[in-house]
Amino acid sequence: MATSSIIENIRVNNPKVLEEYVDAMERIGKDVHPRTDDEKTGVIDDKVRIRAFMTKVLAREGTKA
């Protein structure tokens, strides 16, 4: 998803907040690293990671695993 579509509806009326936002975006841009194979795919087959993820999701929703 393009950044422009994500921030399209953001309106900033405070110049200080705008400066902080731009600074944060620039910092993030400097921390770019090549993605690992694990980061490139959306498929997770590690049962421990899946269970940990679902436990977090269900806890947020107030449901027990």
C-alpha cells in the first residue's frame, strides 16, 4: 500500500507536530534493511509462533485460547 493512500486523510494544524512527524518518517527511512526470507512471506508454519500470535489476539478480544 502506498504511503500516500495511508496518510491521505491526515490533517495537521500544529507545525510542531508536523515537524515531529516528518522527523519520525526520516528516521524510519534511514533504518531500512533488506528483508529476510521470513519477512518476505506471509506464511507462518511455526506452531509456537502461531499459538503466541493467536493468544495475543484472543486476549485482546477477551477470549481464552
